[in-house]
Amino acid sequence: MIDLYGMSSPNVLKVVLMLEEVELPYHIRHMNMVAGDQYKAEFQAVNPNGRVPAIIDQDGPGGEPFALFESGAILLYLAEKTGKFWPADLRQRHTVFQWLMFQMGGIGPMSGQFVHFTRAAPAAGNEYARNRYYTEIHRLYGVLDRRLGEAAYMAGDDYSIADMATWPWARNHEMLKLDDYAEYPNLARWVAAINERPAAQRMIKTESEIRVDDGKAFQNATPDDLDRFFARGKYARVLA
Ligand SMILES: N[C@@H](CCC(=O)N[C@@H](CS)C(=O)NCC(=O)O)C(=O)O
């Protein structure tokens, strides 16, 4: 059994999708991130970075529990553990790693900052940041669209953990203001193809269940909880 600590965010949904693909049993331990569950000692022992996802594989290497954080590391672990989505060919395997890192270092953090500046930051005074991240995510989704114009999936002919890492972000065209993929037909084709996968459909069902708990968490949040969650107000460092 794998304990998955998380909420209904794309970085967590990557892991849900992979667990559904490889059909490993898992249990979601919902984290109320606005109430500060991530600062509790119990969770900090699992992830000192205080972010989700994190897992504890109760049946880890040597039959002992194994804790892991960072969604990319978790996907790699699950692929190697199961031998699924783990290409035997070295070139192919590292092509998968390359596109996984493209997601981890580019698509994920840049999309996350864009969403922060369009949803959680005041509009006034933040035009520069909003335009900067909008420009950068268009550049990145443009790279992805060109890649998907030459290959069925990110790493080539086969669906891989790079796709699983990227799809939970890229499918949110409204949140990312990608204008229904008007500029990105290959991206649109790939988003739709993965959407058809039974594991993706199961992930979507699980997402809606986690969203109920997230909804309650946000409903019960005080303005101070929200400031802490978004690292703003008195929780922001002010650069002299
Ligand atoms: N690079 C990390 C990013 C994790 C991350 O930022 N998670 C967000 C949710 S998607 C989070 O935990 N936010 C809570 C917070 O900022 O306190 C990964 O891919 O696992």
C-alpha cells in the first residue's frame, strides 16, 4: 500500500495518474494545506520541503517503508519499482527523463507562477509579473506543441511518465488562458488522447473527490490562513 499525501493540485494528480496506470494500491491522505498541515512535524519528517505530493511506500525496497517527495522523483520510483513505463533502451529511457525534467523545471513551476499571479495576487502592480509568466508559458507550451507535431507522445511513440507529469497541467487550458489551444493543435490532440485513457478517467474521478475536501479547507480558511498559504501579506519577505 502506498500512502499519497496530497490535495487536488496538478503535481499530486500526476502521481494519482501514474498509480492508476500501474494499478498499485494507494490511499490518499488529504492534506489541508491552507490550515497548515504541511508544517506539522509528522509531515515534515516525510517532506522537509513541506509540499505535496509525498508518498510513503509501505512496501518499499527491502520490504521496509520508504518515504519520497518531489513528483518527478515519485514517478521515476514508481516506474522503476513496477518496471512499467521504464524503457529498457538507454536512449529511450533518458529521452523520457529529458521531457520529464522539461516538465519539472519549466511547465510546472512557470504554470504555477502564472496561476499565482492571475488568481492569488492583486492585479494592480503585478502587470509585469503576469505578462512575464504568460509569455513564458506560451513559449513552453509552444515547444511542447512543436514536439507533439513530430511525435505521438512527448518522448516518442510511447506514452510515458513525461506525459503523465505534463498532462495534469496542460489540460487546464482555461486556467492557463491558452484560448482552447487555438495556437496549439498538436497539444490539443495529445490532451484529448490522454483524456480517453481509463486511468486518466479514474484520476479525474479521484480529483473530484479530493476537491470536496479542498473546497471545505478553503471554505474554512481565515484571511490569515490564505496569506500564509500564498506566502503574502505578513508572510512575504520584503526586499529592501
Ligand atoms: N516540485 C514540487 C512542487 C510541489 C508543490 O509546489 N506543491 C504544491 C501543490 S501543487 C504545494 O504543496 N503547495 C503548498 C504550499 O505552497 O504550501 C513537486 O513537483 O513535487
